Amino acid sequence: MSIKRYEVGPRMSKIVVHNNTAYLCGVCVKGADIHEQTRNVLQEIERLLAEVGSDKTKILQAVIWLADINDFAAMNAIWDEWVPVDNAPARATGEVKLVTAEYKIEIIITAAI
């Protein structure tokens, strides 16, 4: 059984790969508003997936946490432009208090490689 970790820090790895599946950490990126943060998070997800030889067409599951559920429509507008047609993953979205008030969105991804 092989487990490979990428961008390992003292508390967590940004990516863990096992059995041709990539598990991404919760991705949060600062930005001025929900639109900018959503775009920045999705860009970072693409970067992380590319690091392990995957891409957004191979996303199996996305868990999206919003600091304010009222941002759901704004986030979805950006998500819908980004997610590949006919390759939408299983997805859940909920409202939570994120680690800092600056963050408006966090996305957790599981993807095939």
C-alpha cells in the first residue's frame, strides 16, 4: 500500500494520494469578496490537481463550506462556469464558521488520478 503526501507541513499535507485517488486539503484563499475568493480557490484546486497528474474533469467529490449561505448563488454562478460539462462531481454545500472571518469559502476535493 503506497501513500504519497505533497506540500507537507507540520499540521497537514495539501494533498494525499492513495490508490490513484487524490485527497486535497480544504482550500481557502483570501480575496475581496465571495466572487474573488471562489475564483482563487478554484484556481488553487487546479494547481494542486495538476501537481499529482489530475485535473478538474476527474473530480469525484466536492465539499463546499460557505461562511454565509447567502453567498450560495454567487458561488454557484462561478462554479457552474468552472465545472466541466458532463463531468460534474458529487457535491455538498453547507454553512460553517470558517477558521478566520477573512475566509468566505473553503472547498475540499477528492479526485481520481
